[in-house]
Amino acid sequence: MNTLRFITAGNVDDGKSTLIGRLLYDSDSIHTDQLGVLQKQTKQEGVDIDLSLITDGLRAEREQGITIDVAYKYFSTKKRKFIIADAPGHEQYTRNMITGASNSDLIIILVDARKGITEQTKRHASIGSLMGIKKAIIAINKIDLVNYSEAIFNQIQNDFEKLKSELNYNEIKYIPLSALVGDNIVTLSENTSWYNGKALLETLESIETDTTINLDSRFQVQWVIRPKDEENHDYRGYAGLVLSGSYKVGDVVTILPAKITTTIVKIERNLEAIEIAKAGDNVVLHFENNIDISRGDSVYLSNQLPIQSNQINSWISWLDTSQLQLGKTYLLQHRFKNVRVKVQSVNQKWNINEWQFTEANEINLNDIAQITLKTNQPLFYDSFDKNPKSGNAILIDETTFNTVGALMFLNN
């Protein structure tokens, strides 16, 4: 089964770090020497190991009692490999959560059983949905502090179900658990005999993620390979990652922006010829014709062409402390393709806390809005909801070289 990338989100003190620590600890994914260090660092009376220390990598963070950046952890079981992004809970760190969510297949939203659904719960659920995540686990944590109440679990589940119509998740699972005690993390707990589902780890091991192999085929040239030695003077290959779909020898393809049609005659992976390349493969493509292709050019199956436009409607999450400036020239980086753009208009801003759109003419740090961009040359892309692999980009300030915005293209 494929590697599962997931992000944890929730209010401050809802137990995200403890939950991840419990997963790593109970699945035997912590080295013996690390355990010794953690035991020495743990100062809680009567506690062998403070599990939250496993994910808090910076001393300053631990002293403040909060996690202020996206921390990635890796672990595996016999059934699957996992990559975890632990996002901060504070509203002002929305940009950190968007960073973690951008490559995640699933989101775990922690809800304190004593507090229920909060504004931050809605905010994190909305951001995960906006970033294209289709699978969600609502982890109702600290169930031990409400005496393992089935009624409270059902109430929180019902409250979140009312929000589903506003979100784009196609699968949501609800799990009552206690990260601190270990209920329903790795094994089912006798304390929640009324719960009929799986423990968290088994759920993570078995959940099916949406695969990019079923999307339209997308490949962008990262490197043009032309050896200078005499033995390989006729060799010309185009290296890159298959973002989605697949390519096989004999496929008729169109190279954009040149709009040249040709045929794939050879595909190489790890210096060996293969017949088909699938999403996630790093390969070298060879074509029938001697074509002038550069880094950033894209290869499409001729019957699966993308949107072409120099006026783009897009979601933007603003990541910079300086305000977005209408009419200013920015650099749009679409993987290896760069174009200059100006933001023509701010169409509407999304008030996540109120779940409504408002009129706006400015965008500040952590704002999410719909904008219209004008590029200096046509861009080839997909809408984010159709293909997130080719439907996203970043906006760069040309003067500071800061990444100032995350873009998710809309269907024009």
C-alpha cells in the first residue's frame, strides 16, 4: 500500500503533539537512545515519558508550551509507511498549516471532548478541504476526561456532520480516543465498548487514498539531458517527475508551449528502459523528433490538453507580512515554469470563521481570497479541484524573493 501523508490540526492544547507521540511510542517507532533522552527531559511527576516532547523539536517551543512550525515525523508499520505534518494550532500560523496540508492525503482534526466543535475546528476543516484533502478523521480526544461518554461523542459527531455540506471531503471517520492514556490509538479500548469502529492506527493503515494515476497525464521537464561525450552525442532525453496519470512508449503527445506533436519512443527509469511510467515515477522521456524543448516545458497526451490562458482566476493564501499590492509585478512559479504576473483584482475574501465571503480590496497575512491574475505569457494548467498536482503554484516577490502566496487555480 502507498505511503500515507497526513496532517494533524486542532486547537492549542488539544493534544496534537501528544497524539503523534503516542502513535510513535506505541508503534515502537522511537529508538532506544531517544527514549533515554526523553525520559531525562520529562519533568511531569508520575509520568515516565512526556509524549509531546517527541514532536517538539525546539527548546523555545517547549518552553512556551506551543508548537510554532510544521514538524515532520516519519514512521512505519508492517502495513504502511507514514509521513506526519504537525501544524500549529494558533490562527496566526495559518500559513504553516497550508504548507503542511498542501502535500497531505488525509487530515486528522483533533477535537477536545470537553469543548466540542470550535471556530478553530471549522477553520482547520475548511483549510484542509480548500487544499484538496479528501479524507478526514475527526479525533475526539480526551474522551477519558468526560468519563468515556458515548452521548458526548455522538453530539460532537452530529455537530460536525452538519458542516459536511460546506466541505469537500469524500470520507470522514470519527474516533473517540485519549492520546495521553492511549485509548483507541493502537488498539481498541475496553473503556469505549460502545464504539464500533477501528483504532486510529488501524484506520490509518487501511484507509484508501485518492490516487494520481487516475488523473490526466502531466509531466513537466525538469532537466534536458545532452551528454557531451562522443559516445552519447546523439542522446537527448528529458527528465522529470510524472505528476499524474501515466505515459507509455508509443503515446502521441503535445509539447507546450511550442504546440508540437510527437511520439514517445523510449522511457528510462534508473537507467533502464521501461514501457510505461506512472504517477510518482522520475523518468527520462525520448521523442521521435528532434525538438527544441526547455526546462519548464510540459508534455501532455494529445487528447488530454490543459487549460491555456493568460488571465487566471485563483484562490490565494497570503503568506507574507507585507500586504498584497494590486498592479505590482510578481513572479508566478508553476513548478519549473516561471511567468510574470500582476494581480488585477481581489474578487472576494473568505472569512473562514464566519464561513462567508466578503468584499475586499486588500489581502494581508493569513488571508484567503479569490483573485484574478494577468500573466505576461500564456500559462498551461488545470483547475486545482480537477488536478491538484498541476493546479497549484506559488507567488514570489521579485524584490525580496520571498514566497508571498500559495495559489490554487480555479476553472476559468
